[in-house]
Amino acid sequence: MIGTSSGTSHNRGRKPKEQCGSCPNRFSKDKRQVAADESDTTEVESSTDEEDRWKEVARAAEIPADYYNIQKLVKYIKAGNQTATIVSLCCLKDYDLSTQINQFAISDIGGLDVLVNILECSDTKCCLGALTVLSDITLNIDIRKTIVDLDGIPLIVDILNSSMKDLKTMAAETLANVCKVRLARKYVRTCGGIPKLVDLIDIKLSILKTPRDQLSPDDLESLDMTRAGARALFTLADSKHNMEQMRKSGIVPLMAQLLKSCHIDVVIPIMGTVRKCSSEPKFQLAITTEGMIPDIVSHLSSENTELKMEGSTAIYKCAFDGNTRELVREAGGLEPLVTIIKDKNVRENKPLLRGATGAIWMCAVTDANVKVLDQLRTVNHLVALLNDECDEVLTNVTGAISECVRFQSNREQLRQSGGLPAMVSLLNSSHAPLLENLAKGLKECAEDPDSMRILEDLDAVRLIWSLLKNPTPRVQAHAAYAICPCVRNANDSAELVRSLVGAMELVVGLLKSKDIMVLSAVCAAIATIAQDQTNLAILTDLKVIYKLADLVQTTDDLLRMNLAAAVAACACFGNNTEELGRLRTVTPIVTYMTSDNPLVHRSTAMALEKLSMDPQNCITMHQSGVVPFLLECIGSTNKELQLAAAGCLRNIRELALRAEEYLLKIDDD
């Protein structure tokens, strides 16, 4: 019997400080400590002030009769016997428990404590009734928190051990709502609930592929249980710790199987779980190896926008891997992605637009994918999105454009479709990832002479140069790289640089950066700017060679390559060659020849050729053992490397001959 006197109703059925078998010490652990441990949530909790305002608004309205009727039923549950409890729970279901006032009716009279108590009883009908009510009222964030505070999570997790499918279904449905609270997700994991939920989604493939109206009652129960389990796992996947536990519990092959389902209500939560898990490298590899990509692609053509959003976002996160990008193309995934972004009805659906543009961006990293995108006139559709107000969408759009314009045909397409003015206007944004992609895209466009004329007319070079002041290192680096083709291809590049007030001071100042990528990009910019003698004189006055000399001990190949190019460009002015030798830069630069990167060899040989103009530097090079490296470089297929190596050897040889002639002259005397 469940009923007891109303005076003890709040503790009825509860064993004091009892520990459930699946959750040791669940009552003794400090909730504040548990909350501190769980720091990887992606959920944004509602503020207390906002919650209070909603409560006041709901209560300020005229209280309906249902409020009091529901409270009467809760009293019957408290004081009645087992039959009365079941009948009252059934009657509660006749009310709309999704409305806030009806949820308040239950919580205000202490009904939540009663419902949690019922979960401990052995009567399955009572448990099922209580869970059915809880699954509805836990749509309310306050009720979710209360369920956690009442230690209801371990009780719900224990019910997952039941042999009754409908009981496990309602338990999973309730967890799907309650686990939107961070602490609840922690409790489910520590109580061992994740493996049990993973077991719920292990279902026969034949059931997944059979329409609902053709399934037997037993198969329908299995399908509903799988859907509930998928929903609960989707909510739990907001925690990185939970994702790892799900992976260890064998969720990956089950997710792959569920994606083949014809039941949208099952596919949507599992696709969402795939999307969340795809941010983890281990899951990215598993998603590819389990063959999920073709199934994800197949759902991109669904009429359900939520499913398309989850699928496109999953591809966006997974497509950092080259093999995944190939699989997306082979599965025909590029066509539906482009179809999504050109659909004007999608413009207001920012999550879907963000996922589709992000997926196109990542896929465009592969050259073969760009060729397919060209056939779909993707650049034109991307340009149409450059007026979007969402920074994340704009970041993805400009990222996709920056990958497409690596090819000349797309530079022309971008120019003809009016994309350059739109991109230049976005340089005034403050969103760092967007600025980074804009710099990358405009760098590629500046390689096209016709596009460069437009950029000059739009004053784009000044705006790009101003990005060097941005506090984000990656923005600084890509801006510096973008400056190189702008300076190289401008009509009067030397005058252009000098016309920008403080431009060269800004560039030289960035040589103090601690970021390797920034240093490398700035060195590349200096190597380009220094091609003009007047600019080189200004750089020399700014003590650029001293700052370059401070960097020569680096072991990073990219920095070595651009640093050597900067040294080669700056060495031939005034006494810079002698000064670089005095600063002991020669021997470290010689060690660059040990790199495996032929591009490092080329710029290093060019730097050594300039430095070898000074006799003392030639001696240092010879003593550092540079000759064998130079002899090897002469056999290279790169003409620039051949000429630079040969020029350096010639200078070393000429010095040796002059020294030999001098010694012979002394002997004759």
C-alpha cells in the first residue's frame, strides 16, 4: 500500500539517507562540489531574475479552476491508497501539464516530493504514472532543478534496469528533460546511467526501416523506447565527460545504425548527438570509419529543417579531416548543401544556414570539391549571403569564398558578381574569425591584377593594414600575409606603402610578437616591402635588421623560410650585410640548410648569397660547413635555388682566390 496519513506524506516511501546500489554515496556528496566538477556544459542557464519574473507573471494572471483541481488530485495521491494513487495519477494526465500554471499547481503543494517518492515503490503502475507526469512537467527549468535536489536522478536511473519497455521509455523521456540541468548530467554518469541508455537504442534494423503503421505493438514499444533513449543521450552529450563515456559504452555503431532509420523522430535526436560528438577528434574518426557520412548526406535532402541543420553541422565539424571531405563529395553531399544556401526561405533559419555554409567552407579545402562547387555556381550563391547580419554565417561564407578563390576562375567570378565591395565593407567588423577569413580571401584576390585594381579603388589596402592593430594573433598574421600580394601587385606599391601613415612602424613593431605565425607573416611582408629601395631605407632606419637578428635561432620552418627571405631583402642596403654578420646571424642561418623543406633551402640560399657579399661573412659560412649544402642545392630543379647557391659559392670562391693571390704576392715579396 502506498497511502499513509497526510501528516507524514512528505517522507512517505522514502528510506532515510538510503544509498541506491547504482549510485554509492549519492546523498553524502556535496552538490556544490559536484557542480564544480562538471564545468564542460554547453547549456546556458536562465537567470534567477528572469525566472522570478516569469513566475510572477504566471501567478499574477487569474488562477484557473484547473489549478485547484490538480492540487486536489495531488492531495489524493498523498493520502490515498494504492488504487487512489493510480487513479489520481491517471486523472492528472488529463490536464495540460505543459502549461506553467498547472506545473505550479503540482509544485506549490509539494507534489514533486510525492512523485519522486513514488519512484521508489515496487508497484510498476504507480511508477509509470509518476514518470508520465514527470516527463511532462520537467519541461519547466525550476522543476528540473527540484527533481535533482530531491535526489530523483538515481531513482530514475535505477528504473532503466526494469524489464518493462514502457517504464524504461518514460524514465528516458524524463531524463531527456531533467538532464538539461548540468548537475543532472553529472549524476546520470556517476550513477552508471549512460551504458543503460545506450542499451535502449540497440534495436533491430528491420524495425528502423519499417514504417510505423506496419509495426507490431511490441515493435512499436521498442521503437518508442529507442526514441526516448536517443533523446536522453542527445541531452547528455552536452558534457564532454559524458560523450567519452558514451563512446566507451559502444554508442558509435548504434548511432550509425539509427541514422538508417525511416523514422524522423528517431533520426533527429541521434543526428543531434552525432553533431555534438563530432567536435571530439575520437568521434570524428569513428564517424568516418563507421560509414556514417553517406547516411548523414542522405538526410540533407529531408524536408525536416532541424534534421538538415543537425546533419550539415555534423559535416561542418567532421570535415576538418581530408578523408571525410572526400566521402562527402563521393556521397553527393555538396549538391544538397548548395541547395540549402541558395534557398531564400532558409535565410531566417540561422542555425541551418550556419551549418550549411560551414560544411561548404570545410569541404572547399579539398581542390576536387571546389571543382564540383564551381559547377554549382557556389561563389555566386555565397556572395548573395555577404549581406547577412549573423557574424557566424558571415565567417563561414567568407571562409568558403577564401578557399574557392584559390583558383583564378573563382576570382573572376567573385569580381564579376560584385563580391569584392561587400567583402571590403566587412573589414570594419570586430568579429575576429570573420576578419581572419576576409584577410585570407582578399589575399588570394590580390593575386589577380583586375581584382587588385578594384581593391585599390576601394581603399582596401589601408583597411587590411589596419588589421595589424587587431589584438588577435591570427588576424594579424593573415593580414600581414594579405599585405604581400597587395604591395606586390599595386600600381605604385612603393608610394602606396609610404602613403599609409605609420604603416612600416606597425609592421616592424610586430617583430616583437610572441606568436610564431605572426612573426612569419610579418617577415614575409617585410621581404615584399623591402623590394623598394626607399622603403628599405626607412625599414633600416627603424632598426629592422636588429629585430630580424633576434629571431634567427628559431627552429620553425615557416618562420625560417620567411625570415631568410626578409634577411635577403634587407641585407643589400648600406652596411646591413656587415652589420648582420656582426650580429652573428650567419651561422644560425646556415643551419637552416639542414631542414627537409626545399622552400626553406631556397630562401636560405638567397639570404646567404646576399650575406656572402661581405668577406668576413664568407669566412664564417665556410667555417660553418655551408659548402656541401650549396653544392647539393646546385643540383636542384628550382632555378632560384640553383642561382642563389651558385652565387654564394662564387663569392666564397672569389674570396679564397683573392686570399691565395695575396699570399702568393707576400711570398714573392
